[in-house]
Amino acid sequence: MQHLPHRYPMLLLDRVLDYTKDERLTAIKNVTINEPFFAGHFPNRPVMPGVLILEAMAQACAVLSFRSMEALPTENSVYYFVGIDKARFRRPVEPGDQLQLDVAIKRRMKGVWLFEGSASVAGELCASAELMCTYKDIA
């Protein structure tokens, strides 16, 4: 994932399946029992934490943004997750699930990108949200 600065254990995307510049992106995360968060969430009934499903959506948003800008993350820049609205969780994500993340750009203004995102397993909606992100030079 060259379009993300994240690495294990915080890299939550495995592959991009589809992309349309300045519009949308679809990515997947293969959720395995080896994920570090399953040891404590929950030992007898492992469930992917909702905040990590949202983080996976935010990472998909970052990939869409960087690809649309035809840019890569650098040591002198950062892509911040700055807001979330309308987050809803509808189905747990468990070991063995393939999480599909679909994100679309709603609009860009004054350096802030607004996205619609959803996460699903086998066509069944798990979570949805509106996400806001911004790209900043930090040098």
C-alpha cells in the first residue's frame, strides 16, 4: 500500500479492487483470527472493534485522495482523519470475514475532503459513515 504511511498492525487494507479518479474506491481487508485486537476484543467472541472498521474506511479515503491527487505520502506531509458523522454499525465483523470498503468523494472545499463510506461482508452492510479528512504539509 504505497499510498498509505500505515504499517502493521495499523494497516487495515489488503488490496484495492476498484478505483475511479476523483470519485470512488473499493478496497478489501481480509480479517483473520491473527489480528492483534482479537486477543482482547473479545476472547470468547472475537469481534472487530467498530473504531477499526471506521479506521479502515478512513484509510480507503486516504488512498482515494492520494491517487486522485497523483501523490504519495511523504515524511513532510500527513493526511489527518478530522471528523466523522452519521456512523452506524449494523453487523459484527468476525475472523474469516472479508471486509469490503467502499468510499466516495462527496465534495472538497478549503483542503477538507468529505466522503461517504460503507463496510460490508458478503454484500451485507456492516457499517456506514460520513468521514472528513485533510492533507497537510508539516515541514
